[in-house]
Amino acid sequence: MKTNFKLLIIAILIACANPLFSQESRFIEVASSDTIVLKPIGFIYKISFETKYEVMGYSFPIKGNDSIPPPPLADVKKVLTKNNFNFEISDQKDYVISKDAGNDTTILVTLKTETDLKNLIKVLTPLKGIAGKIKEVKYESSASYNTEMYKTLYTRALSDATTIAKVSGNTIGKLISTEEVKDSFFDYFSNYNELLKDLPYYKDKDNLNKTIIRKLIFKFQML
């Protein structure tokens, strides 16, 4: 797990002029973020014989010198079988119904490691006239990182809150609440970054890891 912590003091309520406020009305909120990098544990690679280029859900026809007649299906199957790849033949195009969707035959190859993926690319490269892309990636579960992550976030947030309270002549009491922050600009950018990997010239497209940003707000009682 690769972590990158960013702490931001959201709000500090040091004193309450109104005597009707309870002790718990005096609090400090601290936000802490943790970046978890998940590694892939499986792939499904799609091989097609279409004369179209697909990117971010859209397809474009390949024209000019780039249009090469695809090899026979039997030839591709022979190469995959010879190299012990697990594959299946599919006549459905992702169950999409549109004027551009045909019943083009595709081959779905199931892979377990990134090494297998690289070996597949190596044996497919000599076959001109086919197209290939990663159709699906299966990642390790983030659950195994949760205990360590929450413990670290809480410890760092408590340390910062204690320091803030100390310099203001106060002390920290119990933890009042914890809230996860979602749908922020950083979440949107992270998702958008994943979509960019479909672009052919995206500089980080070969990075198959998945980044998850977790952000928590800790509210501590101030005594």
C-alpha cells in the first residue's frame, strides 16, 4: 500500500460567547486524506477484428493505410492455444444496441498477472489487422488496508488537533464524530484520470494500478 497523507484544518471553534452553548459546542475539526494504491489481480483482454478504433466509449473508423484486412479467426485461436492462454469466443459486442453495433466476433482472454498480459501483447503483435484492449481489470480488495489506514488517520488527526488546542490554551476531549468526504474535486479528477487511460497517447496509460483517495473529517471535543 502506498500512502500519501494530507491534513487540512477545516474549522476551529475556540470560544463561545453565548453561555447557552454546551461544552460539546466547542470543538475542532480536522480533515485527513489517505491515498491507497491497489494492484491488479486479473484481466480480461478483448481481441477484435473490427476496422474501428474505440476510445472512451466512442468508435471511429480506421481509414487509409491503417486499414488492414484481419487474419482468419482460426489463426488467432491457434496462436493463443499454442501459448496456453485461456480464452473464449464471443459474438456479442458488449450487449450494445445501436446503428454502429454489429455482431462482430471477439476473443476474450482471461489473464491472472501483468506478466501474462505482457506476454499476450508480445505474441499478438505480429498479427496485423486485429485490435486489442483491456476490457476489464480486477483489483485487490481495499478491505485489507482499512484497519491500518483508519488507525493512522485517527492518530495523525488527534495529534494535529491536540497541537492546535494546546497553542490556544485548551485541551482535546473525546472524539465526537467521524465523517467521510465524498464527491469532491479530487474524487472527480481521480475518476477522470482513469478515463484518460483509454487515450492512445496518455503518458500514464500503462500504469495499471488503481488509486483510491479516502478523506475523513474528525471532530474532537475541546475542553
